[in-house]
Amino acid sequence: MHARLKHTLLLSALLTLGACSLAPPYQPPQPALPRHFSDSHGDWLPVGPSDARPGDWWRRFGDPHLNELQQALPRANPTLAAALAHYQAARAAAAGIAAARAPQGGLNGAFSRQRQSDNRPLRGSGQQDVYDSDSLAVGLDLDLDLWGRLKNLAAAGHAQAQASADDLAAARLDLQRQLALQYLGLRGLDRQASILGESLAAYTQALEMTRTRYTNGIASELDVARASHQLADAQAQRDEVLAQRHLLEHSIAELLGEDLTRFHIADNTELPALPGIPAQLPSSLLQRRPDIAAAERRLFAANAAIGVARAAWLPDLNLAALIGGQTAGSGSLLAAGNRVWALGPMASLPLFDGGRRDAAEKQAKAEFEEASAHYKATVLKALREVQDPLGELYDLQREASDQDDASRAAERSLQLAQNSYSAGAVSYLDVISAQTAALNARLRGQALQTRRLQASATLLVALGGPAQSR
């Protein structure tokens, strides 16, 4: 067989080996998933990571101001800026790793004047003491990657970049959740302040009426003191609500990167719409969760790293080529007689390393087990984060219905107490008690509504985005 044909076949065989990989066959773990969240929450299908991303889930609350705040969030939040920079760095690192699989070339030149020692071994008698040495060459090097070391390094780098993209999406989703919860809490406080304001107006009228009755000898001074205490207590409650609102407003300003001293959200006593509870929650919705996708990509990268560690046990073969010219200070570097070239494979294999390669392989396997456990934990955490707000929404729905009955009963009791007091049948203490019960019932009802809104936001985020409603 012709020598050139032999070389061609040998090179083709080596390049074919370059498609090999010593990484274990990759299969993400499948944690045990429940078929139902509860009797009425629907079946779950097998879960797996995906590149899908959540949409503008907050629009389901139908609040234009919340929409505006969410749209402004990505522009100035420093946490998102840091996550974006980390993702860009990961992409650049992955591109740098992948570039190692391409041929590497360079231009090397040296132009020097040298003097050789009189006692240089094997020096000829006619050689000059001082001479010029010039060289210029173009070199090309290709790692044949017989065992998939570079291939697995590139795959792991790409997976890490994908995980960084998922981290960015997770950071964005978490900040959206924080903003929504704080905004809904602020609107709940606006409603509480309105309820307390209405009560303050009623209590002020009641105090004036009690003072008039006291002046006319119908009511006692104790009734006036009780009415004054009730008014002052309601005012203190309203002041506390306004103080909490200021703190939430500051937190929202921080999320948006705004000046706390100038940022303000106008009062609005109308609460956002309550999204419906999803009729069915298949686990495929969890595929949109970026934290699960990030954990899976890191698991894949850890699996590829095992292949990198295993490849270190086998010879590393490079194909090198060089062409250029060399002179002793005279003549053209490009002249045929000054031409130099080299072509051939180069192999290297460490024989003794004190156990370094063995330790590296054990480390890679342990890191894969760690990534596998983290992936399972992330999926289980996602299941809990869906179950918790979903169960809370059903519980709050029943509680809100009971609280509505309690509020109606408290309002009826207040009306009866006021009528009886006007007729002189009961003391003012009965009116105070009925007014306090009615106020507390209204405040509890409003607090339940805020909790239902916040639980809905938490559920939508836990699902990775919007789901179909009933």
C-alpha cells in the first residue's frame, strides 16, 4: 500500500476516534412524583427540564400600575444586572473552551545577533564567534481529541452557560415575585387605611353624640371616655398601617433602583382582581421553572466532567505542522534553500503523577452525585412550592366565606346595639364592643383578601408562569 494512502487512512481513523466520549451515558434522575396534589387538584405527568420561560404572569391581576412596575423592574435592578453579567461571562467562558477544539495557529519570529562560547562543545574551527540568527515560521496545531476530552469540556462549558441563563431567569422571576407580593401588600394596606378612615369618621360622630348626651345628662362621663379611647385607638391603628405602607414603598423603590426620597405610589383602595385557581396542574408546567432547568444543566456538566477526567488516563495526540525559513543573517527567509518545515503527530502520556488523575476522577464522580442530589432536591422543592400556595388558596377561600358570614353578623350586631343604645336599653359599652367587632371583622376580611392575592402570585411563580384558570 502506498505510504501516502497509509497515512491518510491512519489520520482518518484517528479523526474518527475523536468522536468518542468517555463520559457515562447521561440520564437525568426521575424523582418520585405524586399523581395528585389532592383529590381535586388534577393529575401530574412525568417532569423534565425545558428551556421554556414564564410569560407576564402578573397581568392576570388586571392592575395597570403593577404592570408598569414589573416592566420597569429589569431596567435598574442591580441583582438582575449582576446575574446578566454572570451569564455573559459564562457564555464567553464556554466559547473559549469550545475554541480549543479548533486548529490553533500562530506566527513565530526571532531576529537576534549572538556570540558563541569559545569552549562550546563540538564547535568547528571555522565558525564565527559572532553571528546572526533569523527565523520566521507559521505553525499549526490540532488536538485530535481521541477520547473526547475537549468535546466533553466544551459540552460542560455550554451546559454551564445554559445554567447561568437559567439562573438569570430565576433571579428575574424571584424579583418579579417580590415586587408583586410587596405591591399587593401595599394595596392591602391602602384598603385597611380606608376601612380605618371610615371607622374614624363614624367614631368621631359617635364621640360628638356621646358628648352631647353627656351634656344633656343622658350619658355618663364613662361613656365619653370610652368613645374617646375608641377613636384614639382606631387612629393609632391607622398610623401603624401608614407606617407599614411607607416601608413597603421603600422596598419597592429599592427593587426598582429608584430614589427612596422621591419615589411614591399613589393610594388606591381598589384591590387587584383575584386570579382563578388553575383547574389542573400537570407537572409539565414545572418544566418552565428556571431553577429546575439550571440544576439539570449542571448535572449534565458534571456528567461530562467525568469523561474529561477519564480521558486523562489515555494518550493525548496532537497533529502539528510548521513551515517557515531560517538564515544566519544573510539571504532571504523565503528562499528555497532557507526553507524549514515539519509535520507529524505528537503524543504525551503521564506515567507517574502521585495519584492526581485517580483523585480527579473520584472528584468528578462525587461532584456528579452532588449535582444529582441537588437536582432531585430542586424538583421536590418545586413540588412543595406549588402545593403550599395551592392548598393555602383553597383554605383561604373557605376561610373568606366564613369571614363574610362573620362580618355580616357583626354589622347586624352593631346596628342592633346602636338602636338599643338610642332607646336606652343598653349601655355604651355594648355599642363599643359591637363597633370593635365590626371593625375587626372588616379588617380580617380585607387581610384574607390580600393573603389570597399574594398566595395566587406565589402559585403562579411556583408554576414558572401563568396556567389555565377555571
